[in-house]
Amino acid sequence: MPHHARRLIVFLTPLLLLAACGSDQQHTARLLNRRMQARLADDIAAGRAAVQPRPDGTRITFLDASSAPGGPAVSDPHEGSLRASMVEGLLDPTLMRVAVTDTSTLPDDQRAARIKNLTDFFQTYGLGQMLLPNPPQRPMPLGAATPMPPGLTVTIALQCPRRPGIGYGSGAREPACD
């Protein structure tokens, strides 16, 4: 093999591996976005929800106050179908981190109750390990330019392992983005 061909291979191999790793997360993010768009299609069409693709996941905003009640957590997963549809659209929970914020113009206590209700919903159905600590909540100023409309917002970020498919030592495969 000519010397310049070996140099080219040595130079390009790390770049190709890096590109392959990045594309796994991007592919998984696109899959997550497609699933959310499909699961929430009726709610999006009715103006109850908005979905915004992100490079590392997706952002869902509950636009209708009745879709994100501030009362006690719903005990029936089929009640409050917007939340149930969102959960059904999720991928492997070990690959995702979820942040819940409320940028609506509701009073502070109502925004806090809506956030608690949704985080309790995640906890009740065994998805609490996905939740990130809640940042301080501030309403969006009236007339402020935002990429998403104000409301109860769920940001889902993918956290893909660096080395997909490597065993834990017990022979079990580590969760991976595809």
C-alpha cells in the first residue's frame, strides 16, 4: 500500500468514527421527534400542544391549560391523554433526561402546581429517573420573542453513551442510540 494512502486512512479513520458517533445521536433525535409528532398529532392539530425538534432531542409545550392541570396527579394514565401520548412517544428512558418548566403567564403558585403535577406523573409511572432538577421558574415577558409559545414545557434531551454496545462486565449490553 502506498505511503500516502496509509496517511489518508490514518487521517480519515478518526473523522469517520467521530461522524458515525454524532450521527447516531442525530438519528435517535430525529426518531424521537417523529414519534412525538405522530403521538401528539391530534393535540398539535387542535392547538393543545406544540413540538419543536432540537439537535439533542425535542421540546413539547402544553398550550392548553386544561391539558396541564395544576391539581393532584392523575391516577389513570389514560386520563390526561396529552401526557399519556407524550410518555408513549418516549424512547429508552435510560437515554433521556427531562426538564419541566412553565413559561406561561399564570401566577407563580399555579405554574409550580402544574410542574409538580407533571413531575409527579413521571414519578408515578416509573420515569422519575429521567427528570432533571427544576430550574427557577419565570414567566415569559409579554411580547417577548420565544422559539416556542409560552406554556408548560417538557424538554427531552438525549444522553447517548460514548461507547454503545460495550458490556457492563455481566455480559449485558449498555443502552445505545441507534
